[in-house]
Amino acid sequence: MTLSFASQALIDAGRWIDQRGWCPATGGNFSMRLGDDRALVTTSGRHKGYLTDEDFLQVNLAGEAITPGKPSAETLVHTALYRLSPQIGAVLHTHSVASTVLSRLTPGDHLPLEGFEMQKSLQGNLTHEATVCLPIFDNTQDMQVLAEQIEQRWRVRPLQWGLLVRGHGLYAWGQTIDEARRHLEGLEFLFACEMEMRRLGGRG
């Protein structure tokens, strides 16, 4: 994975995500794995719809900067995911209305989704008849604690496609940036459908 390819792929993803309103203000952060021991991440405080090559830095998989720049605290979640699975090549963290609100409306530690054809947008899920369970973690300002909680749950059963942080947003990932974008788009569609079902009295 070359540095120029990774930065352009994340710039393109940022513009696409911004157009859909999934990452307002300067929220969220994106990353791509560059090798076995490092990743490219967005610097803190940048609007994701207007990223340039200057808005990235490299970190090791402990989340420590190895090139100039200030990584966001949430970088620790990205690097935890890269450590947990060598198959994860890109992570997109967003703050859509649907993911933020639905995570607050859902009790417990997971969001079940079932009966939607769009479930097949998620890698390895071949039918609408299965139940897709997306993990939910309580929000915290201590990203080290959140990263440790993700690792603990992963050790019990590896997570797939993404996770929700309650009242905060979504982390979606994939083997490639294209797969991460597909998972993000598929999950956002499913969240919107679930929200509408609940609004119309079809859930709960």
C-alpha cells in the first residue's frame, strides 16, 4: 500500500461521506493500514469533506505518531482493530444521525438487524433471513478504555463489519477501503430502515 494511494483513497472517502452528511463539522476519523506495523490516519480537527494530503499522519499500531501531526484520541480504536485482525485494511469512523440516535434507543450491547435484503452488503452475509448483530459499546472519553473493551469482546468472538458507540457513531471496516465504504453504506441504509420501522411502530 503506497502512501499516495492511501491518502487519495481517504480524501475521496471523506468527500463521499461528507456529501451524505455522515460526518458533520470536524467529527470522525479515517485510516488505512500501510503495512504490518503502521497506518495512515487523519489528523485531529480536520473537516472530512475537505481533506488534503497535509491532513494525514502515520502512526504505529500502538497509536503513536511516527510522522509530524496530532492524531485524534480515537486513533487508539483504529489501531486496536488493526492489531486484532490482519485482515482489516481500512477503518471509517462516522457520526451520522441514524447511527448516533439508534445506538441510544437500543438497550443492551448489540443491535440486531433482520429481514432486510441490504444485509447482503456485509461480507459473508448471504441472506436477509439471518440476524445481523452489530455490537454496541457505551461512550467514554477514555479511548484507551474503549479500545480495551473492544479487544475483550473480540477475544470472546471476533467482530464483523463495524461497531456502534452509544450516542457517538459508527466504526466500519473492511479488508480494503472499497469494502469499508460498502460496509459503511450498507450499515447506514440498514440503520435508516430500522429507525423508520421503529417510527412506524414496527419494532420494539
